[in-house]
Amino acid sequence: MAISMQCRVGCGACCIAPSISSAIPGMPEGKSAGQRCIQLDTDNLCQLFGQQERPDACLKFQASEEFCGSTNQYALQSLTRLEQESLPD
């Protein structure tokens, strides 16, 4: 069971690693895995955080020690690996 944690400010791994198939403001077709979300600013902060326009996939993501580890690098590698493992055969 994953232990919930607070997101690290400036990490942005969850806005880069996963694909998002639903529309995002500024990205009507969603985004591909590994593509930086247009709503992620230069400080790796989500410009939609706390706003109604934020996609469901983003709202449902819960940071956890298991997936995010203790560094931004770990989080990006971990979430990238999860994205790749979830691809259909």
C-alpha cells in the first residue's frame, strides 16, 4: 500500500511522465508520455493547480513515497517506468 505524501514543490514529474488522453487547456488533444504539459511553468509548478479546468487524471494523482521517492529525479524515473509498464502489449 502506497503511503500518501505532500508533493515536492517544483518536482513536475507527474506533469511530464504520464500520458493524459483528456483535453488540457492549451492542449486539446491531451499530451503524450514524456511530453511536458503546457501548464507546467519554468519552476515546474502547475498553473492549473486548484482550478476547475485541471484534468481528472491530475486531480486523481496522489503523491506517494513509493512512486515519488525522495528526489525529483526518482519521481520522474519511477513515473516514466509506470507509464511504460501500463502500455498495452
